[in-house]
Amino acid sequence: MDIIDNLIYASYVTPVWPAFTGSSGAPVGPTASPNRVHSDYIASFLPSFGPSGTPSSYLRNDKMRFCSFSDYEMIETAKLRHWYDVDLQRNYDEGGYREFSETILNSRYISFETSSNYHLIYAYLLENTRILQIFEKMIDKYLIDEEFGISGDPEAVGWIRNSFNLFLSKVEHGNNKSDSKRRNAYWRMFGMDLAFGENISGGAAVPYFKANSTNQQFIIVFEKYLSEIWRGYMNANNTSGPDSTDLNIITNLSVQLKELLLARRGVGGLIYSNQNLSNEEFNAVLITSWFTFIISYNSPVVEFLNCQSSTIGERLIKIGAKVGIPAHGKCQFLFEMAGSASITLNAVETGSFLENTSWVDGMLKSISPTQEEYMNHFLTIINNWEKATGHIIKNQAANIKGSVIVQQNGSMPQMNGSMPKPAMN
């Protein structure tokens, strides 16, 4: 379930103005909410399952219909509705939404009680694929020329127009303020730049303010954390030989990561909008999710561009070649680990269970379904992080000592004072 699923749910379940009944704040569903998000001009959007639909059951075709809906202002309103749902800590339940303090009477789909469920690392990893640059160039070419032809598919055309109106209409080439805000946020939260510097026109890097308050230690701590988890996982599955797992080191590293990340968010407490970088995070996750969805399958847009493939990475590589902007050579690995990285870092920030040695020991041994799920997320990150960056997690002694930067052309790591960045082929 991603942010587009939640936008759909918010658009047809949560009202434009909450109309609670009584002091209990009873859930408000679509049948009891005539003032739900809608268009002033055309029939309202409804998922195929109607009121019985859930964010986790929306069909791919539902999401495509939503993203290509003829009135883009309805999507913009749904975005605002969802922002305030997150900010007000609403929970998305089977019958509508409820306050987080209320007793759960229905099946709960997602809770915003302790976090937004979105994390800036997700957007950072996806933007490194160059997906935003590639689609900005593709949409620009479609709207000012007929180099790619003219699409006869209303969903493809609707998605292109909505993408422009929602995300790109205020962008000036070489002066992309939203690009600068995201880069500033990545630098502050992770101490990292993107793996490429060019702007959409292929010129110099988009300038942005490099804040002094930045988590320069993030990569060092994060990679050490992954390495210790890998060591513990291997020992848990090794019935002979010494066990070098140190659960205290693992939990202490989790605490260090938590302190680094929360230091950038400030003291806003549970109110999302009061936290530093919350707006940048929400918008960065939305824009990268929007463009990632359209290449997650052979969508009408992919088919129009004749860039079909069996993998998301190959689709982006083909589209990048068509518009003249090469995709990240390791983009498939970045796509594959983005979701798991978001889930685990959210857990680091908001879930104390990763600071509990007993729980972590159970995770390394995959004792419960939840512990096994988190272990699988960590394995996904470890395997794909190594492939995308060239940094050895499973045997850190093999790494070059000191700070390194992975060259954009995919050459061997060189000694440098910068933080590591995903390799570019």
C-alpha cells in the first residue's frame, strides 16, 4: 500500500470537512459523507470495489484511472485531504476513518498515530534512478512537439497532462525550486547528494543551499548497522562455529540512527506538520511514487512510448534512452530496496522494538511472522545496497578504510572526503 492508494482512499472516504456525530468521533464512510472530495465538473472517481474497497485491494487499473482523472484539481484536493489526515493522526479503517485514540471497531488498514508511514529515504533512493529528470524531459517533449507521436489512449494523455499540472507546470528549466528543496532535504537528513549533478537540460547541477546542520555520519552508522545485522543473521543460521553476534551493538546502532534522524526533525512531537522536513518528505515521496507507479508495469504510457519490459528498471532505461537522459545503471536495485528502506527507517525512528535485544534476537532467527518480515526487509536492503553502491556490507573488512565516494561512471572507489553515493554506470 503506497501513497497513491492512500490518496484514493482519502478522496472517497474522508470528507472535505469532518462531520463527526457525537463526541466519540464515529467513522465517516462514503455513504455518510456527501461532501467527499470530488470534481465540480465531472462524475466523481470511485474505485472498482466502491465502498467495500480497501487501500490494499485497489486494482492497478483503479490507480491508473485515478492518476489520469480528467480534473487534476480533484487529485490536488485529495493530496491536501490526505496531508491533513496524516497531520491529524487519523486512522484509515474498514468503515472510514477514526481518531487514533478511539477503540478499533473495524479492520484497520493504516495508522498515522506515530508516524506518516512515509520516509525521505524512499524518495532519495528513487530519485537517484533519474526517474524525475527522465519523465520531466519526456513530458516536455510530448507537450511541445510530436517526436513521440500522439497517443490515442485517454489514460496515457490524462496521466501526462496531470503530471505536468500537478508537478511540472511551475518548473523552470535550470531553476527547479522543488528540485533544490529535495536536494537540501537529502543533504540534511542523510549527508548525501544525488548520484548525478545535471539539471533537466543536461547542464550544471541545480544549485541548492547546503545546510551546516547535516547528518554526515548517517552512511557510516547505517552501513555498520546493516553489517552487524548481517553478521547476526548468518550466526543465527549457523549451527556450528563461534557466534560473534553482539545484540547490544545492534540495538545501540539503532539508537544512534534514531538520534541522527530525529535531530533533523526537531521537537515537533507527533504532529507531522510541526516536524522539520515533513512537508519536503511528504511531497518528495508523492512525486517519486507517482512517476514510479507509471513504470511499475507496462502501463498505457509505457506502451505509448513502446518501452515495454518485464522489469521496472529496464522500462526506465528504455524511456531514458528515448528522451536522451541515461537512467542510473543500477536503477533496478534502487527500485527494489526503496520500500524496504522506508519501512525499516520508519521503524528505527518510531518503533522501540528495534532497540530491544530480545526482539532483535527473534528477528535474526525469524521466530514470528512479524520478525521474519522485518528480517526480509533488512536482507533486501543489504543485498541491493551492495549492488547499487559497491560497498561491501557482508564483509566490511574488505572495504577501503576512510570516507569514500563511488564514482559516477562506475569506476573503483577512490579516497575522498565526501560521503558515498550510488554508482553510475
